[in-house]
Amino acid sequence: MCVVLLRGSVMATSVKRERLRFTDGLIDYLQEVDYRLAVNDQDREDIFKFRYQSFLRDNAVTSADVDNLTDDYDKMSNCWLFGIHYQQKLASSMRVHVVTPENPTSPSFDVFPDIIRPMIDKGYRIVDPSKFVSDSAATNHFPVLPFLTFRLACMAATHFNADYCLLSIGAVHAQFYERIFGMKQIGGPRPYPQLTTQAHLMCANVAELWDGLIEKYPVFRSTFTERRMLFERPLDLPVSGNDGTQDKVVKLSKTQLN
């Protein structure tokens, strides 16, 4: 009995040490990637082509005459489109929509309006990341790439003081987001525009999960300066400073609101 308990204790300690090495190592890997907001036509076109090839590889889209994948959501004023570069090459991409009562538009909102509309009517602010794609060769060589890519959603949730993070994903990925981020499925499956797979709506209450997530994965922390460099453009939304206050505001020109 004592041997079993001791052996179990040693194994548990070993697993904990391995997890700590992995999570602490994620911060070191941040030096290997470059987050780039796509602001010019060439950057955006590169991402749209990269996106199409990634979804085609996973059989999530059907082959078409075009060589890119984009939609009207990419053009919305509440959308941020990012490319993540590794070794000077585009390795992954994600776009993020910030959904508010003043601008309740996003991919997930249109697929699950009956679920999200009541949240918006209560005044909640929502971050809706989508079109998360990566290069298979880069991911095989750099397995932490998915963590570092989804870090963008965490930064957006912090920067815009989001109440919830919602994610429309295929069933095969749901377990990962539940295990890592504590997200819960609240809707689906439903058809998703442009894709052949059905979407399931995952939800994370930011206030409830944030402290535990940061303790487990410190890499999801970010500075106000880093977030400002990535997100300071659109919506006139309150954002969070390094001290946790919410009195800083991202300004935008009136023309961007039209």
C-alpha cells in the first residue's frame, strides 16, 4: 500500500514537473513568433490564400476555381485579421471580432443568433475568434504554435474587457478547448458559412476562468503596450491597462464607424 502511494506520488510529481516545463517554456517560444495585423492588401491576400489551402487540406472546404477564402466578415469594422509568422514565414492566422450592443455582427452571431442575441441585449461584450488556421509543417516543427496563435483571442478579451469569449468550431476540436480553456459547449451543431463541417458554439466566461487560465498558462498574459500595438484601431471601446483598470479608451475616426 505504501509503495503504491509513494509510486503514485512520484508519478504525479513527475507529471506536474513536465507540465510546468511545458507551460513555462511557452513564454520562451514567444520570441520565435511575430504577430502581424494585416493592414495592406498584400498581407490580407496572403492570409486568404493561406486560409483556403489550410481548410482544403483538412477537407473543410470543397475545391473551387478561386485560390483564396474570404467573406464579408473580413471587411467589418469590428474585425482584426492577423498573420502569425514563424521563421519569417506565415505559419498561422486568426481573425477576431469584438461584438457589442452597438455592433452586434460576427460569424458566430449569425450562426447562433438565438443564443448570442440575448447576451448582447444584456450589454455583454463578446470576443469571437474565427478562421483559425495553421501550416501543418510549421505546427509539426513548432507544436506550441496553436497555443501562441490562440493567445490573440486572450489578448483581445483582455484589451476590450470582454465578458465572454465565443468560438464556433467543429466537434473534433471541442475537447481541446474544453480541456485547455475551460470552455463549455452551449450550441450546435449547425451549418457554418463556406465550410463543410458543422459548427458547435463554445463559450468561456472570462471573469470566471481568467485567473485559473493565467495561473496554468502564464503565456496568455500580455502587456498593455503589446495589446495596444495589435488592437488600437477600431471601436471606441474601454480597454484594460496593466493595472487592471478600465479607464483607457481606444479611439477611432468617425469614418471607421460608417
